[in-house]
Amino acid sequence: MPGCPSFWLLFLGQARKSDAREGAQPKRKLTATIGVTLGLLLLTSHAHAFDLDQLSAQLAKPAVVRGSLIQEKHLRALPMPLTSRGQFVLSRDLGLLWQLQSPLEQDYRIDSQGIAKRTPDGWQQQPGQDVAAQQSRLFLAVLKGDHSGLARDFELQLSGSSDAWQLSLTPHSLLLKQIFERIQIEGGALVKRIELRETQGDKTVLRLPDSQPGDALSEQERRDFAD
């Protein structure tokens, strides 16, 4: 808490002056003063703490979140990142629609079953579903702030406040240790930025600059999740 040391010294100095003037039971008064001050400091610190349960509740409030996305893939072999842009729709109950618009147009659906790609014949599940399902569950847990799901595979460290927080994920499962060095998530009311650092030195940065909460899916969005 900024300013606490100065406040503590000032309070303690005033208590000593008061005891010297009164000359009655100085040790008892000083002990009581210290006890009250520590109690106030602890209560204030607890009141301002922002923990993982509060973060999860904050991110789970909107039934739907929509916005634009900018995804940058930084590869060691390339001087400039590969950049994709598009839109996304996150449903608290159904999953994620990932709609890339440049450099290529392609739609993906991510849910508990894995990753599906939109084709002329409809949505087609992508191969390697065991790995895809695990990755999709991880991604959805990140966007939704499901810390109980994330804690199974990562050590979580949260800092900041409800308006500006940072969540660092360090993998402790053997499989994810082989893929990720660390995942860093930043946000406020909603997730704003995700950075995935891979063990071989590449990284992916995902920015969601203008996300907006919503109450319900559109008719088209409901069809996309239902197909």
C-alpha cells in the first residue's frame, strides 16, 4: 500500500509523545495503538485485494463478448511478424467464433469439442482432435477467466486491480512445458491482450482492442454454434 510506512511512523511518533505527556501506563497505550494500527492496515489491504475469484466473476459477467482481433505471430526466422485481423464472438455458454478477414478470410469455431472450420459444405471438425480440444479448452479458459481450469496446468500469478490487471501463467504440466514458456494476459473489465511465449523462442500476441459485452447472440451466431 503506497504511503503506509510514512503513516506508520507518524502514528507511532504521535503515540509516543502522548504517552510521555500523560506519563501513565505508556507501554500498554503504545501496545494498544500498535494493535489498532495494524488491524486497520490489514483490513484496508484486504478490502483492496483483487484475487482470482474476483477476476473470474468479472470476466464471466457478460453472456456475449464481441470485438475486433489483431493476431501477431513473431517467428525467429522472420524480421516482421505475421499479422492477421478479424472479428470474434465469445459466448459464455457455447464457445468462440473466430472470424479472420485478412490476409485470408476464414472462420473457425472453438468449443469443448475442439476446433471446427467453416467450409462450403458447413462446419468441419479439424484433425488431431485430442490436441485441438485441449488447446481450445485452454484458450476458452483464458478468455473466460476460468482460473480453476487453468490451475490444473499452470501456476497462476495475478497482480493489479479490477480496472488494470495482469495474469501470468507458468506451465507445470509436462506437455505444456514442452510448448509454452509463459502466457501473459492483461485486461480490465474484459481481456485485452494475450501473449504466448513458446519454448523455442517464437511468440504470439493477440490484441482485442475494442471488445464490448452483450446480452444475447444474433440469429446468425446461434446458427453457427448450432450447426
